[in-house]
Amino acid sequence: MKNKWLRITGLIFFTLLISFLVPFMWLDSVLMAAVLAVLVLAGEIALFEGVFRLLYRWRFGKVYNFIPKIPFEKIYVEPHPYLPYVYKKGAYTPKPQKLLHPLHKGEFTVAQYQVNNLGYVDGPDGDRDVQIPKPEGVYRIACLGASTTGNYIIHNNKHYSYPGVLEEMLQEQLETDQVEVNNFGNGSNTSADLLIRFLLTVIDTKPDLVLVYFALNDAPMSLTPGFQSDFSHARRSLGETYQLYKIGSVIPEVPLAFYNYMVNRILPQDVRNSLGHAISKGTPNIEGEFQGFPTFRRNMEHLIHICKANHIPVALSSLCYFLYPDIQTQPWYVKCQEAVNQDNEILRDLARQHELILVDNARLVPEEEAYFMDHVHFTPDGMKLLAQNFANQIIPHIREKRGTDSSAS
């Protein structure tokens, strides 16, 4: 893909260069040639810009939004020896910006947060460290997932994430501030990433309950040719492409959409828009068969076994998927729904087999626009409903656990 954009960029540059030089070959007057060359160059740039903007709007149904350049030292992710990437502890996420998801476009904002001591954005306001060792008397819940867990949005000056909403609900309904819900979600997590992150970081927080809301992100791994159960066929370390961000950070900004687009295809300048590509390799075959369901089951079951061995209860949730009208005929989204449906069945079966709490959110959350910003990410109303569904199932368990601990003491 990068080679393709290098060729396109080279062709455009060569065309502009030739157009600029031709007047000097035709005219004897250097001044006239220079004036004509500048006019021709400006005209061609305007033509490229206009054509690009029209084609982009036709292809994606929206105007092009410029991708901002971020200084390399302010990039908030970094390579890791055992994961595709991690957040830099203490770093700040990008500046606030309006979210342009297909549903409720521009209605919500993503804020700027500081990454905490464990490499996550956590807490009701997204700025809380996780205390280790765990404070005495605290009932701690660890929420595992990908972007649907890790997402924070602002609406009417209030921060929303489903773990944050869940914490507020539990504290209110249990009438205590000793219940803590930590957000251990990261965008682009696969089931392998969930397992590794839990083993290397989350388990050290001594959670009293683990909530798993995850299913979708194994689908591209499952469809990429040459399937390997460790996902090495479709994933790479950010370390392989990290130097491109450093180079991209010194490329000058030019207020031209086609220039901004091409530069970011070759030398990414903003993590929020390019991280998925930076840690991926290969191309999913949408016509192919899913290869990764046994791997998804294995990884989830390993997580369950580890929790059981450490006497940590687990609650599994099916994942909500909204195939809203605009994407009902788009093959990729239809294919992904197949993956989610199958993964949800695996999660239901694992819950039955291991006698776990099952919160079947895929059947509890209506497929309505009020709850979704796109096919999987929630609005504040969606987060509230998701959190309430979790609360309904886990409150009896928390009361029993806290009552047992009080009796023992």
C-alpha cells in the first residue's frame, strides 16, 4: 500500500515539475517564463485539489478532514516487546476534537486525557491512576475490552465511558464509594492482546471481578491469508513503523487536502488516524472463510482459567452490533456481523461451561440509533444502558462478596 502511494506521489510531483519547466523551454524571457510557470503550477495544484476533494466526497460521502501533524515527542503511544503498542505512561492523548462517527456526527467530543500509571485512560474523568497495592476495603472491577470499552466521549460537559458510568451506578445503588471500576480497554485490542495485557498488568491490580466486553477485533485476523494462531500473520510491532512517525513529524504542513492525504498514507503524522495500519500487515480477504474462531475461544478460555486459578470471578458479555441502514449492503460490515454473532455464541457457551456470569448485551441493547455512534461504539445513552445491564447482574454478587468479607472480619 505504501509503495502504491509513493508511486502516485512521484507521478504528481513529476507532472508538476514538468509543467513548471516547460515555459522556460518555450519562452526567451526568463521573467515571462517564470510568471507563466507559476500560473501553470498554481492552476494544476488547484485542479488536483478540486478533483481530489470531489472524488473523496463521492467515495466516502463526506468532506475531507485534515489530519493534524503531531510533534514526535508528543505521540502518546510507543512500541512494547510483547504487544503491538502501549500508551506512554504520563503522556497526553491528542487535543479535543469533534467525533465524526456516521451517526450523531459532530454531536460528541473526544477530550484530551493523561495516560495513567499503568498505561490506560481510566476513572470517571479519564485521569485516575490505579493504586497498587489495592486500598483495603475497596471492591475493584477490571473492565477488559477494546475501543468500545476504552472510548471516552464528552456530552454536555460530562465525561462518559461505560466503566465510568458503571462505577457511578454501583456506588449509588450500593451506597458506597468503595467500589472502583477500572477501564482497561485499548483500541485495536485482539483477544491475544487482552490475554497478554491481563497477565502482565491487570492482574497486579488484584481485581475482585473481571468484566469482558469484547468480540469484534479478531475478525480481520481471522480473514487475513496465512492464518497463524498467534496473529503474527496479520499483526506487527509498532517498532517496525515507529520511525515513520518521526520522519512525518518534520514534514511541513501545507493547507492542501490531497497533499495532507498522500503524506499521511506514506508518513503518518497522527496516531489517532493511523495506528491501526501501523500495527497491521496483510489484507483481510472478505470473500474468505473465518479461520480464527478456535483461537478466540482458546484465548478467552485461557483468560477464564487464569482468573479461576487466582479466585477472580469473571462476567462475560456478548457484544452489541448495529447494522444500521447505511451499511446493511456494505460487504465488510455484513461480514463482521457474522464474526460477532459467532464470537457471541462462543462467549455464551463458555459462560455456561464454566458457570460464569453472562450479561447478554447483544440481546438486551436495542439496535436503535439512540444508543450507537456507529456499528459498535456507544452514545452516552448506550453506555448507560450497557452499564445498567452489567449492574443488574453483578450487584447481587458484590453484595454477597462484601457481606462475606464483613462477616469474616
